[in-house]
Amino acid sequence: MWPTVVFSLFVQWSVGAGAFTQSLDSDFTFALPAGRKECFYQTMEKDASLEIEYQVLDGAGLDVDFYLYSPSGHVLFSDFRKSDGVHTAETEAGDYMFCFDNSFSTLSEKVIFFELILDNMGEGEDSEDWKEYMQGADMLDLKLEDIMDSINGVKARLGKSLQIQTVLRAFEARDRNLQESNYERVNVWSCTNMVVMVLVSCIQVYLLRSLFDDKRKTRT
């Protein structure tokens, strides 16, 4: 039985007018202990799109195993000992499961960031409603389709910009953790080398002084 974690995330979502499709965007950062496997679930509709991107922000090796399962239990995607990855799947109705596996590590805890982007969730009903509205507004002679296409394009670009900014923040956090780890290693080895040099210097001084000491006993 796999250990599971309740998938409770802050979700940013937007549902627009007209041909807008419901788009869900969520991100989450969690700590995965050594020797553990954590799984999350996401309910999807038929003919929707599920995109997941993950990165290992901290931990020895910056690597983790990743699995994405379909509602029927088949493995759609799998990564082994990777630091990041992006996967997109066209979905069927049901619960999708994605897992992060750190069981190969016996000591190191991993800090993992992942982002979910769900597209075409509940698209059909909104489109039908707006088709009816457009038929009733023909007298206004407004090109609602052109307006909605333009707004949809702006919305899509803004969503993509937000996604890229989130990914860049994750990269920045990972690089910062790596730099801080290297900084600590440099300090430790510098102090170790300094202690060794001082110890060697003291031993050399002692040996040199011992060469000039007259250990013969004098008779009176």
C-alpha cells in the first residue's frame, strides 16, 4: 500500500466569458523524507489536459523518481533519478495519481516543487451558453467571437507568463540551495586545511628544536 498525502493546494483559476475554458493552475512544495514515496491524486474530466512540472529544490543529488498513473492504474510516464521533468497527458474521466519516490535514498530528505496546469475543464457547457447568448445579440452587430478570441489569447499569454515566473522562482530556489551547500562545504574544508597547516607547523617547529637540544648528560 502506497503512503498517500491529501492533495490540498491553493488553486488559482479563471473562468472567462464566451469561449473561455476553465483553467486550473496550482503549485505545491513539500519535503519528501528519505526512504519514502508520496502520492497525490487529481480528478480529471474526459478530453481535458493535465500538465505536471516538477523540480527537486534541495537534497543530496537533487534527484527523485516520478510516476504518473492513469485512472485504470497504467503508468503513463516515469522518470528515474531526475532533478526535474515536464509531462502532459490528454485525460479520460477519473482520478489520476502521480507519485514521487525517494526510497532509493537512505539519508537525504528531498524538497520537491511541482505545478499542475489543467485545461479544458468544463469547456462544453460554457460554450453552449454563450452560443445561445450570441444568437440573441445578433441585433447588436458585435463580433463577439473576435472579441472572445482576443481575450482568450491575452488570458493564455498571461497564464503562460505566470507559469514561467513560477518555474523560474523554483530554479532560483534550487540554485540558491546549491550555492549555500557549496558555501558551507568550502568553509568546512578551509577550516580543516587551516587546522592541519597549524598542526604541521607546530610539529615541524618541535622537530627542529629537538635536533638542536643537547641530550648528553654532563659530569661534574
